[in-house]
Amino acid sequence: MLCLQDQVVVRKEVTRRDHSILKFEDMAPAFRSTTRLILVFGVLVLCSVSPVQSWSKEGHILTCRIAQSLLEAGPAHVVENLLPDYVKGDLSALCVWPDQIRHWYKYRWTSSLHYIDTPDQACSYQYSRDCHDQHGLKDMCVDGAIQNFTSQLQHYGEGTSDRRYNMTEALLFLSHFMGDIHQPMHVGFTSDEGGNTIDLRWYKHKSNLHHVWDREIILTALKEYYDKDVDLLQEDLEKNITNGLWQDDLSSWTECNDLIACSHKYASESIQLACKWGYEGVKSGETLSEEYFNTRMPIVMKRIVQGGVRLAMILNRIFSDTHADVAAT
């Protein structure tokens, strides 16, 4: 085992190198139909999708797997009950769904829910100032989305007569957006669209700063240390949660006062990390490689884990034993 920056333990092989309730449902009639949702999932298996700008699928898979592994028995049952049968209870199988449908006509309204644009160089986040879409519509950002879908899920168990919310969609959106809000460049500067317009090279191929944080660092770590095996990376991350670098941090990560989800806190953390580690020292057109990878990779891994731990906390708080009893009937 190899420790980088005393923040994350990574696997070393001999041949490898060391080193308020928002009413979004009024904008999305599909929220009211679980049947239509299942049909949408079926189509996803058959058709191609547009390129995404989010944690790589591996990042979202890891966050959702970590979260599901930390669920209490009752909430775990509820989550499995809400998932389509064909995923066999695996939340991570659908954690990228919100990226896959964000450009579809009826889901286009969700596009702004994946990120937050903040004033250039402010290195701070304020909900009243920053949580809106490109047209100025308030609450339409990833922080607002997490609060909205958390509120929707709190209606679970109120009876089958309540069709205001599609609980399966709410679960998938919440799970995905908890990944997005922990990706520092998803709470980036307005002028460069969270690093999307800062073109550069990652080692030998073209990329941009946003994609470096979305996927390049994760994929490079998988290639160099894990033979591209997500399961091995997950194993190391989970060891650091239960008996490693992060075991003493869990209580502080899940501090949330009397709220169910403290997404404003998560967004503030991300913009501060984006300023300190994302943008710092980066110029358009340059090549990022070894030094940037080695110093930023621990940040990426920690944020993936924090997203999972906090998602589990939220779901455990929402789906109490009372709700689980409803699911079991």
C-alpha cells in the first residue's frame, strides 16, 4: 500500500510507478409517473447518449457504492424497493442516469442542476447570489436540487395516493447530485464555466481543466494503480473509511445541525478546493501531468468518499424505520 500526501491510500504494484421546499416537479411532469420512468431506463440501455460533464461514471459509481454500503438496514430496504428490478438492488447502476438524460427535451430543465457558477476569484459560495440558472431562475443549481429532492424523498411512505413526486427519480437525482456537488470544479468560476473553457493537455492528449477533475485524474489513477479495476479502488477507499486515514473524520463530515442535508456546506468546500487546488497555477494551453496528478489525486478521492458518506447520512435520516416498515408491506 502506498500513501500519497497522507490523504489517501492507493494500491502499488511492482510494475507500477510509486508515487425552502422547491417545486421542480411543476417543471417536469414525468416526475409523476414511475411507469414512464422505467420505460426511460429501458431506452437508455438501447441508445447512445451525449457526452457528459460530471464525475466520470467511475466517480459516480464509487460514490453510490460507498453510500449504499453505509446504509442502515431499514433505509437500505427502502432504496432497493425504489430501484427498478433489473438493477437487482444496485444503486450505482443508475447513478449516471441524470447525466444521460439531461439533454433530452423533457429533462432539459435539469441541465443547470449539475453545477454552480460563482463570481470569478471570489472563492466563496452564497446561495442567494449564486444558486440560479443562466436565465436567473432562482434555486436552479446543484445545491437547490439536493434540497429539493431531499424534501421530495421525505414524503416517502405517505401512501400510494400521493402522486406528486416520483420517488425513484428523486432518489437517482439526489444520489447523482451528491456526487456533482463534491466535484470542486462543479462549483467553479462563471467566466470559464467551471474550467470547461480552459483548454490544456493532460499528459499527451487534449482536455480541459473541468474534465481533468471530472475524469482524467480518476482514470489515470485507475490505470496506474488498479489495472483499471474500479472494485480494487473501491476496496482501498472503503478501508480508509473504516480503518484508515478518514476514520476519525466521519463525524465532522456528517455534521449538519438540524438539517437533513447541508449541501450549502458541501458547495462552499468545493469552491474553496477549486481555488486552492483546481485553478491554482493553471494556465490555458499548458500541459498538466505528474506533479498535478500526484498533488490533486488525493483531493479527488477524498471528495468521492465524502460524497458517499454524506449521501448515506442523508438517506439514513430520510428513511427511518417507520418508512422502512411501509416499504416492507
